[in-house]
Amino acid sequence: MFSPLIFLLLLALPLAISAGKCRIGTVVNRPFTNQPYSFPTNWNESHSAPHLDADQSCSWVVTIPQGFYVKLVIAGRINDSVGHFQMVDGNGNVVMSQHENKEPYYFPSPKFTLIVNNEAPATFGFKVQWAPFPIINEYEAGIAMLAHIVNITENVFGAEFSAPGASLMAFPANTSHSHTLRSAMVFQGKDANGTYLTNLFNIYNTHTQYIAPNALIYIVNVEAQGVKDKLLVQSSQYTNDLNPYHQLFCAPGATCSKTLNGGNSKSGLVYIEDQDQTLNAITMDVTATLSIYYGSQTDFFFLGSYTGATIQSNLPLTFSGGYMTQYIISHGKAELTLQMSNDVL
Ligand SMILES: *[C@@H]1O[C@H](CO)[C@@H](O)[C@H](O)[C@H]1NC(C)=O
Ligand SMILES: *[C@@H]1O[C@H](CO)[C@@H](O)[C@H](O)[C@H]1NC(C)=O
Ligand SMILES: *[C@@H]1O[C@H](CO)[C@@H](O)[C@H](O)[C@H]1NC(C)=O
Ligand SMILES: *[C@@H]1O[C@H](CO)[C@@H](O)[C@H](O)[C@H]1NC(C)=O
Ligand SMILES: *[C@@H]1O[C@H](CO)[C@@H](O)[C@H](O)[C@H]1NC(C)=O
């Protein structure tokens, strides 16, 4: 006999947000209605992460039609040392984590894969939403000697850059909150129909430049994040001899020490904010040189150089902010201590 109580429970089941178990190989295609897909069913970003049973091993392949991208919102925590969440884009770039707090990821066509493994009981839920790419090309820039600096995630943005190998560096407004760079994607060619390469979040996580394999690339930011993350685009002919090559992040008024270790090769630090920078201390090989450029590494932007043997008597040295300042060490290990000017009020 069907009791009224069981009948009520059956009715309530599809509404409850709990699954607990999941499986490998679920393929998710965009529905014609363009409704989002969620796991567990009905989960969305206004809910906390639901419970996931111990010992799950699950994956979803989310397909994305040409001309569309997907926004993934994921929440959860792995509570053991071996489990993880793993997001793999269509070009094989992987992001792994044990904690996700609804900071979105964005993926272009043709697909992305979400993998979850856990041993201990965990929490986990996600939602994907498909959307057409904004059709936008604000400008085409041929990158030569003059580098381009773009506010990349403040607004929806799209632009084409041509250079014999564009060098890209990402400068998040907040280095401990760099997920806003995920909505900025890099494609080969002149629009988002081209082969997807990577996004600026992945590039930032390498802490160095990304050199595009093609002469023409298209960069699109699909969602306004309202933050001042910046993208530096240079021609790699002026950057490919720098290894390591790092961004200099240092807040107004702060003093920061940065170490470079180029071994036998050149290494560099690049600063693109407005503050003046005072080099108060430096350790470097006495046979090495520090060269300063107000722009890409060409004669035109060369300001001066100092050798390790003589630089100590020249300190402190103040360099101007406002465009870009590069500190290039010819070889060996160096440590620079720089003090930033205060914000102009
Ligand atoms: C999330 O789901 C709840 C129902 O559980 C619904 O009321 C709410 O509108 C949804 N929020 C979003 C952002 O979709
Ligand atoms: C992880 O597991 C431990 C032991 O079972 C438990 O005390 C803790 O609350 C769990 N943490 C989370 C985030 O689930
Ligand atoms: C970026 O935004 C800031 C503040 O709105 C503005 O001053 C600056 O000129 C912008 N930079 C570029 C390269 O557009
Ligand atoms: C940067 O992000 C972190 C982590 O979200 C936050 O705690 C911090 O306040 C942010 N810093 C600034 C200057 O906004
Ligand atoms: C892809 O190419 C077609 C045909 O040229 C064009 O209409 C469309 O806008 C392109 N899509 C994107 C996302 O750039």
C-alpha cells in the first residue's frame, strides 16, 4: 500500500539539494532552452556546498558549442590529503584545488572536464551556464617597440594583437585575488573562433610571461569584473632573452625585496604602476650590470646601466612610474630592495 507519507517524500525528493554520490563520465550538452546544468540538481551559487560521500571518483565533460563559452561556479572542500577538484580546459590546461568558493571559471568551445576525487567525506556542488561570446573587437594593435598595457577585466573587452610572438604578462589588481583574470581568454587568430590557447589566470599562475605561438592573437574578456587587472603585451623579440622574467608588485608606500637568479642568462623585473620606485639596496654579482628601461628592452627606451662594482656608491636611485619600468640584470643572482612612492592624493 502506498502510504501518503511515502508519496509526499517522493514529491519532495527532486527539490532537495543533495546527491552525496556521483559518477565518472557524465557528458553534459547545452540544452536548447539554455538552462544551466547543476550538480546536485537544483544547486546554485546562493546555496552552500552540499555533502559528498567518502570515496567518490567522478567526472563531467561539458560540451560547449562554437561561439559559446561556459561559466562554471563551483563550491566545495576536499577533506583529505589526496583528493582534489580538477578543471581541464579544451587545450589541456589544468587547474587543481581542494577548496572552491564560487569564484567562477570560464571555458570556451569545444569542452571542459571537471574531475572530483575524494577519500574522506567532502562537500561539493557546481553549476554551469552557457552564453554566446560577446562579438567585440575594440582595436587591432600591431605590437612593435611600444608595449601595450590594457585594463583587461574592468569591462567586457576584445582586441586583436599582432606581433611575431606576443609576450603576455598578467598583473592582477590584487595578487591574492587573481581569479578575476579567468574571464580573459586568449585565442589564435582574429576572433574567438580561433583555437583557444589559455586564459590570463593560467598565465598569471606561471609568474612569468606567456609567448604566443602565433603572429595573430585575439584576447577577449567575457564578463566585466570591475577590477583593475592589467595585461602587458610586448613583442617577444624584446623579452625572450629574459629568464626569469617577473612582474614587480609593490603597493604604494611599501618597500619590497625581489630576487632574480638568471644564472648565465639575463633576468628582469617589470613594473607597470604609477609609483616612483627608489632602489635603496641591491646585491648583485660585481661583474653583472643592472640596466633600466622605461619601456621594452630596446635602445630607444634605455635609461642607463650600473655595474655591480659601482652601483653601491650610486644608491639610492629613483626611477619614474607611469608607463613601465624594467630592471634587467645581465647575469647571476640579484636582490633588489625598492621603495614605492605614496599615492598622489
Ligand atoms: C537558486 O535556487 C533557489 C531555489 O533553491 C532560487 O530561489 C534562486 O533564485 C536561485 N538563484 C539563482 C541565482 O539562480
Ligand atoms: C574534516 O574531517 C574532520 C575529521 O572527520 C572533521 O573534524 C572536520 O570538520 C572536517 N572538515 C571539513 C571541512 O569537512
Ligand atoms: C586603466 O584604468 C585607469 C583608471 O580608470 C586609467 O587611469 C588608465 O588610463 C587605464 N589604462 C589604460 C591603459 O587604459
Ligand atoms: C586582496 O584579496 C584578499 C583575499 O580575497 C583580501 O583579503 C584583501 O583584502 C584584498 N586586498 C585588497 C587591497 O583589496
Ligand atoms: C565566428 O565567425 C563567424 C563568421 O566569420 C562570425 O560571424 C562570428 O562573429 C565569429 N564568432 C566569434 C565568437 O567571434
